[in-house]
Amino acid sequence: MPRNIDMTALRSFVTVADTGGVTRAASALNLTQSAVSMQLKRLEENLGQNLLDRTGRTIGLTSAGEQLLSYGRKLLSLNDEIYSRMTDDAFEGTIVLGVPHDIVYPAIPRVLKMFRAEHPRMRLQLLSSATIRLRRMFSDAECDVILTTEQVCGEEGETLIEKPLVWYGAPGGTAWQRRPLPLASEPQCTFRRPMQSALDREGIPWEMAVDSDSTSTVTATASADFAVLSMLDGTSPPQLERIAHNGALPDLGSFKINLYAKETARSAVLEDLIELIRRAYQAPQLALTA
């Protein structure tokens, strides 16, 4: 059966070790000397170890006490951090994060999970929309942080990564071989015009097979092999795969994933979120193991 460390007694032990005696520790902890002594005795009995060397004129630590002191400091530090984060009003409230729906996967779910673990009292509201709308909402102070997919980055933003825009379709699908090429896209999608323009330059006829404001409709239709679409490399949902067209479809260039965040009155929590987002896109292997 698991046994638990008495954190109050552990704090008394660490304080005695740091101050050099029970009297000083009692004063630092605002306790009586007898209360501190009882806690030390209870801790020793609980662990079945003599932690203090009482043979000299001053109290010293036994080898077991020295070992516990190292662990004790770590446990108390973690305890105090948890208590501070869970009770501090500074870690309460709502942060609004705007992300284009076509780059939500795979990074954003990891960001949400890690942010929740670090700030359980905060509410992180995710808004998914087109880049043009997110930029407008950010300008109107309706979002605290937004990500965008753009070919350039505004002066107030930072580029996290640049990725190629590539063709996606149903696994093993043949829609990409049809002419006119059936396209699936949302009207406000940032990639819509570059996709159409690239086909026009190559003289490849196309038609809008799916023209819907619903991301799920666009994705579902493409995954059923009714059409193809363009997405940034590595950001597709599992029901789509990159098309191995061997040059039959034109190159679509690249886009930047940019981050825009409030510059005034940034809180520590907002800075934590921004750093999680940076890591998710710039060092995904660290984001997975953090």
C-alpha cells in the first residue's frame, strides 16, 4: 500500500536543516519548538530512519537526512508551485486563440493539452477561421493570439515556420487525374487563389467541385475522392494524404505560418501559451516530450 510523505513535517525538517536548529526553524515557521520537534519525530518514524544527528552540541544530518534533504527541497518547491498556480487569481481568466482551420492539426491539440496541464484554472478558447477573418478579429481586439497562413508577415507578427503548399486527396485516390480537375475549397481559404492561379499558368482546366463554408464538408468530399485540395505540407487530417502526382500538378509555392500576439500588457500566462505554440511548430519533437 502506498505511503505518503507528510509535507508539513517535511517542511519543518528542511527548515531545521537550513536554519541550523529547531529554535530558529520554529521561529521561521511561526510554530512552537515542541511542535517542530514532534513533526521531526513523526517524520523519522514514518520513514523508519534517523534523520538528525543529535549527539553533538548542534543538530546535524545523518546520511539518510542528507539524502532526504535533497528530495525534500524538490518536493516542497513543486508543492509551492502547484499551490501558487492553482490558487493565484493571475492564472484565472480566458485567452482567445485564433487558428486557421487548415493548420489546426497536428500542432494545436498538443498545445491545448500542455497549456491545460500547466494552467488548469485558465480557459483557452480556440477559434477556427480563415486568415483574413482572424486578422480582422485581432485588429478589433477580439483575439489575444492568432496564427495565420500568409506569403508575407506583417511588421507586428513573427514567422514560426515556412512550409510548401502541396496537393492532398483521398488515400489511393484518382481525382487528381481527372480533367477538369475537381477542386474542393472554402470561399475565404487563403490557398484557393494560389491553387487556381497555378493551374491556369499550366493550362490545366479545373472546376470547383466543392465550394463550401464548412471545413468538414470540404475534407469529407476530398477524402471520398470527389475532389482534391491544397494544404501546407504535414498539416492534413488523417483521412487525406499527399498526392504523388510526379509533376502532373503544378508547384504551389510556400506559405508562412505567422504568429500575432498582443504587445501591451502581456501576462505570464499569455507568454507561456506563445512559447508552447513556438515549440509546437519550430521544435515539434520537444513539444511532444515536454
